[in-house]
Amino acid sequence: MEAPPVTMMPVTGGTVNMMEYLLQGSVLDHSLESLIHRLRGLCDNMEPETFLDHEMVFLLKGQQASPFVLRARRSMDRAGAPWHLRYLGQPEMGDKNRHALVRNCVDIATSENLTDFLMEMGFRMDHEFVAKGHLFRKGIMKIMVYKIFRILVPGNTDSTEALSLSYLVELSVVAPGGQDMVSDDMRNFAEQLKPLVHLEKIDPKRLM
Amino acid sequence: MGVTCVSQMPVAEGKSVQQTVELLTRKLEMLGAEKQGTFCVDCETYHTAAATLGSQGRLSLAGQAGKLMYVMHNSEYPLSCFALFENGPCLIADTNFDVLMVKLKGFFQSAKASKIETRGTRYQYCDFLVKVGTVAMGPSARGISVEVEYGPCVVASDCWSLLLEFLQSFLGSHTPAAPAVFGNRHDGVYGPADTMVQYMELFNKIRKQQQVPVAGIR
């Protein structure tokens, strides 16, 4: 079958570009309980929610210097939950005064054959890990306190090993772009968690 | 979704696409089917840019070069998006997948003038849902699609003979054979992805046809 002629014309979406606002920090294992206690007091009243997720990071190498990264995440403790595919863009280099890291984000719920489909598209898995922890909410803010586990045998999520003796703490909001109020609210909330944890804007490039 | 059969209805001799659609819908209404709104199934084709595979300055001749990916929508599932490869997996995702395809435009290019869609009326007749649509590429009508769903059953082998009988009652000699997707599932349970595969095959067949097919011998 011959392929139809190809053009460079892009197909335009029409939806609002959502951005993820992010602040990160960490606490040592022995400080976890006090942090959870404070979060339970500050956050919305709900049943304490824990999660156990398996995330795989896929790369698509192309002509461009930097490969396209997609994150596929599945719940290991909630049967029947859809898989979560996430695209995160480069952090917006803008206002140095902005309190949170801002980057373009696209979240898609998918069926279970996501990894097969990504491989068919040409993506290859770069790395994977297991995340286990707690989830809190305050309004539109999401607070996650979790531990990352390295997977010892690729594909086998039963044999894992903790990456460090600490928990990663993430405060994030997904909202339309340009809303500086969001990062102000996040900064104010982060103040309330001091000195248990210091949440800050961490530029991933500085870590490379 | 119940077991569904998607087929093409050739245009009646000496008549236009629209007239044939009207003939069919009149037959359905005489049977006693009730009109229930409209439907639309569309399909956009993407070409994996062959230059993305292999190293700089060398076009990869690996089997993956130039694969076609179809991104489809079905008005029956307005919040979903279906992405599939021919003879490959069919991914069911939410409509944000379209936004992702815009981000991926450097790696997947939309094939020129490839958007094809079928639009028409939905008819409910007891447990059958019948959709007769005009398949169009841009402004030109290229054919007629007929989709029949038997709601109560999800196992194809259990209800194919019943579906066939119903199809014969209004399609007559243009009744199709059992769709190939029926044999694909080892557990035999039919799902919306199977319907989208059938539409993809129908659209590909219609794309290849140079002109609107006519019933009878030419």
C-alpha cells in the first residue's frame, strides 16, 4: 500500500494549554510522621489516601537534539484505574520572582495497552521506578509525600529497593498558564510547612 | 458496546450517494426504526516521519519506517479518542490525546488531505442501533457506511447469525460477510476498539476507490 503524500502542516488543537506549577522538597524518613500529621491538619478533610504507582519513562529520539519524553504511570493498588500518560514541557524561563516552577503539561487517561502502543509509535523505555506514599489535597493544590524505589529486575515490580532514606515532597497545581496567583498561594502554603520541610523551586537543569 | 458490524453500501445504479442514503433510511423507517439524533466518526492519518529513525543523514530502512497511525473519534464516545496502527494495538484515551498529537508534530506529520469522516442519522430499532452515514473526504462524498450494533450481546460468535438476519432484512444482497475483527479476540468479548478498527478498514477501502462504487455490473 503506498503511503499518502506527507505535508508539514500541523493539525491544530484548540484547547487551553495547561501548566503545572511545582514546588519540591524532601524529608528524612524519621520526620515523615510529623509532616503527615501537619499536612492532615492543614489540608482538606478526607480519608488519608495512599498510593502505589509504577511509572515508566519513554523517549522518542528524533532529528531534534533532545528526545521527546512521555511518562506512563499505572496504579498497582487500584485495580481497574486507567493508565496515566503525561507530557511535561521545558520549565518556563520567565520571571525570576515567580515562586514555583512552571511547565506545560498534558495529562491523558488511557487504556491498559499503553506501553505496547508507545513502542509501536517508536518510543523506547528509558527508565522505570515505583512510587509509594501519601496524597493530600488543599483546594486545587495537590501534595504528595512519597518514596521512590528502584526496580532491580526490569519489568518486575516485586523486587524493589528504596532509592534513599528520605521522602520526596511535591506541591503541585495544574492550571491554565499565566496565573501568578497560583504560585503565590503555593508559596503561602509552603510557608506553613516550614521548618518541617522546605519546598522550593528546583530547576532540573541545575542538577544535571 | 454490543457486537457491531460496519460495512459499506454501494451506491444504487443511476443514483447519487444522497439518494441511496435516503432509500436506505426510508427502508429503515418503514421497518419501524426510530430516528435518534445524528452521529459522526472521523479519522485523521499520521505518518511517522521516516527521518526520525536511524542516525543523522541516513534514512532508516528498518521495518518501522513510514508506519501509519490513525487517530479517530466517535460521537458515541464524545470524551474519548482512539489511536490505532493497522494490525497493531488500538489505544483508547481521553480527548487530551489530540493535544499531545499537536506537541508531537515534529515526529508525526499529518498526511495531506487525509481527514475522512462519516456523518449521518442514528436509528433505534428494538435492540439494534443502526447508523447510516455519508463518507466524505473534504467536500466530496465518497461512499456510504452502515453500522449495526446489537446492544444486548458482547460475544460476536453468539449473535452473528441474528445480526446477519437483521442486516439482510434491509441491506438485501449487499449484506456483508462476518467482519475480520470477530476472530481477533481470544476471549471473544467485543469492544469499542473493534468498531474503530472496522471503520479504519472501511475508510482505507474507500480512500483507495477512485470513484463512488456503483451496485451492479459496470
